[in-house]
Amino acid sequence: PPKRIQTRGGGGSIYSKFAKTVVYIGNYEGKNVGSGFLIDTPGIILTNWHVIDKADEVAVWLLPSGNVPSERELLEDITPLFGSIIATNKKEDLALVKVGNFPKNISPVNVGSLREVNVGDKVYAIGHPSSLPWTFTEGIINQIRKKKDWTYPGSEYKHLATVIQTQTPINPGNSGGPLFSEKGNLIGINTLKGPGENINFAVAVEHAVKFINDNPQIKNINPGELIMKKQYPKARTQDYNKNGVVDTWYIDSNKNGTEDRAFVDDDEDGFIEAVLYDENENGVWEAQFLDDDLDGKAN
């Protein structure tokens, strides 16, 4: 019998292993959608900067169990998680989003390197192109382009990065999603479609690794901190359990110079579980309102 060619593994196994790491991102401020994926714990999502542009917070949908929903079902019937923008790299078109209550049973992608791939190698992408959530595509590497620059319609800003040119189909909605090698390792972040057919580009994973290493504070950022700073810029913060993460904000609600309210995020997931009140401003909290089910209403 003819000798069978030994392959490194099918694309289907890559999808089954990493589909749950990929998220659907909704940017209400920028009025656009895109992809992202779990790059690190706790709940740290990597995506493109242009996916989250103009937003402080984005909606994040996970792959539900059972059949993959349509985009309409996803947006209308499934409640998203919310993530805060914790770091951006506009030049290389990258951003980090932190989701405080991201499921702990989902593991991050395996981070690879450009050193493991060559022109002609197969690559795989997972994303949400053209309103089709969790689409899996494959192609080959056409070339590695160092110091590739590009702009987006309506913007004069010039992005610059090493990119992987591939034939892997990329369309609006794929932006920010992962590009995997045949070994199932992350080698790029799908970013833009070129001017012709089957010309697509992914920012090289090396930029993402450096981006994360340059922002070591991200693990100790409370996802709600940036939102609270925006709403209460003069709030005094506290790390009550002394683990390096802000979990309490004290404010002067009537602006008379005395703190009379405290917001408490006990599990540091970005959701306020309790509000303390010092109505007569004597340094004693008379009331504590709890929101145990996190529906935004005290119960």
C-alpha cells in the first residue's frame, strides 16, 4: 500500500480546542463589531485597537453551548459580559480588554512565534465575518511583511507593524480574532483586508507579546476602575484586602468636603456589590445596600 503522509493535525481540532477562547465584541460608542480572544488570565482579551476605538467599555459575547447562534440571536437573546479597555497600542492596532467575570474554565490560547511558520504553511482563523459568528477559515501564508504601514478610511493615522500576509479569508467582523499555525499556536491577530482578492493581513504575535509585557499592571487592574474614574474622578480608592487590586471607592456625594458614600467591589470583578452610606457624615456607615444578583438594583 502507498505510504501515508503524516500530517501535523487537522484544522477541526484547532477549532474545537480554541473556539471558546474567541469572543464577539460589540462597540456601542464606535457602532461596530469585531472579534477578540482570551490571551491571558484573569479575563484578559486581545483585539484590534480599531475594534474598540472611542469606547471605554465594550460588550463581550461568549460562544454559547449548543448550536452557534445567528448574529441577530446573539445580540437580541443573549446577555453579554462587559469588558473595560485597559491598554491600547494604536500604532500596531492592538488593544487589551479585561472582563472581570470571564469563565475560569476557559483557558487562553497557546502563544506561538513567527519562527515556527514559513511561506506556504497552512494557517487558520476564527472570527465573526459578515454577521456570521464563529466562522472557521483556513489558508496559507503568502509572505511575512516587516514594517507594513496602513490606514483606515476616514483616518490619516498610519499604523505600522510586522504582518503576516495570508489567503485566509478575512472580512469585517474578523478584525481582532486569532490566526493559528498548524500546531494550534497563536501567530497573529487578524487585522485588515488588502486591496485585492485573497490579500489579508494579521499583526504578528510578537507585537502582542511585547504589548502585554510592557503593561504588567493589567493583571492588577479592576475592570471597573476606569469606569469609576470617569464617573467619580475625585474618588479616594482603597485596596481593602491588600492584594494589589482597587476594590473600594469613597466619594463626597454632596460635595461638601466629607466622604459620605463608598462603593464596594468585594470580588474585584468590576461589578459593585454593595454601597455604604454615611447619611449624617459622622464617620459611621449607617446603611449598606447589597445587589446580590448583580442586576443593578439593591435587594
